[in-house]
Amino acid sequence: MPLLVHAEPVPDSHQGDTPIILEKSKDPLPIKRPQAPDRQVVACYYDGEVMTLCFVISEGNAILTLTDEDCQSTTYTIDTSTLEVRIAVGDLNGIISIQLETERGNIFVGVLYV
């Protein structure tokens, strides 16, 4: 499944920064009935050492996986109940694939170009 990302301004405390918006991963077999749009938005910021994830709705505990171009992965367990989570990820270089799997069963994906 391709990793998708688009950037758009999200009103929050990171004024002047353009976030990476993590897209919700779609099921491979679409359900035939119409569904209401998801209200969840996950914005991701990286300042060179710390990654900040901002949520509209808490997703409970989650597993954040960062994978670099050499397929080396680092996994973090986070609690999204505060709606803003800061993780010290250190210096990242190149293209970083981001996957966030939540306790609610949602999977969000994105790509960070450093």
C-alpha cells in the first residue's frame, strides 16, 4: 500500500510550521454503503530532534513506527489521550516512512522528507 501525505495548515500551537498530515489507511475491500467522513486529523511536526503528533480525537495507546530508506525501523509506544504527543526521535535523514497504529484499530501513514 503506498504511503500518502499532503500538507495543509492546521490551526494549533505550531504557527508558521506546515505539518505533515498522516492519512488514514484505507481497507483494501471498500464497504458498499456510504460512510460519514472521519473527523480525525493527525498532524505531524519534526523540528530536527523531536517529532510532535497532534490529534483532534484521542486514539488511546498507539504504536508509532519510523522506517528509513534502508528499511531500518524504530518503534515507539505512545498515549494519545493528551492530543499532543512529543517523541524524542533524534536526527532523521532522507525519506522516513511513518506508520501509526492505534488502539482503536486505525492505521495512519505518511512520509517525512528530511
